Amino acid sequence: MEISDKLLCLFSADVTLKDDEYVVSVPRREIDTGSVEPGETYRVALISRETETESSENQTEATAKSTDDSGGPTPVSSEPQPPVEGGEIRYVEVEDIGKQGDGIARVERGYVIIVPGAEIGERVKVEITEVKSNFAVGEIIDEEF
């Protein structure tokens, strides 16, 4: 799976009804870190997600996409850093499948690791190949652990 360098953030959010509109709320941390700016227009992708404890409800993940003048988000040092680093080895369990068919695992603080070629329920050993502020990509190096 190829991930655009224009991807600014990845987070979970509920779609709510406000007056006569449906609204996806952007977490304050995305504004505070400079990933997105109030008043700007972004492309948003919604990915259906069903959890084990909420099997009858659908939640969504919203992905805001855009670029700033430098081509990426402006880092803010007070924001917590991603809990993974490039080249790091992690053992993860795939919880969801993204729209493009890639596995999605979550680690500390709900941080997302995208695992191409993985299936829901698989426990795999991955090497982190790409790290962004709100997600990483991990390549499977061992199918079972």
C-alpha cells in the first residue's frame, strides 16, 4: 500500500448529527500539533470500523488530507512523539482491515500501525518502515509469534 506524503493525520471519530448536518469532529490535538488548521478545507476519508464490544454499532475513522507550505505538518515539541521508530521491531495483533485491504493494528495510546498483507486476528512480527505523527507502516517479518 502506498501512503501519500500529504496524509496529515489519522484518528478515530464519531459521525454526529448537529442541527441539519452530520459532523465529524477533529480532535483538538490535531489542531494543536499543526496537522490541520481551523477554517481550511481538507479531503476526508471515512473507514468503517466494528469493534468486538460494539459489534452492532459502526464507528468511523476520519483521515484529513492536505499540505502546508512546506509539504507537511508543522511539528510542535510539546506533543507526544509516536510510540514507534523506523526500523523498530514490534509484535502486533491486527484488529481491523482498512478500505484498501491492509491490516490495522493499534499500540500505545491507540497509535495505528498499518500492516499490508495482514488479516484480522493475525498476530505478526513487523518491522516499522515508515513513521508519521499519527500512524506508522509495518512490514511483516514473521507470520506467527
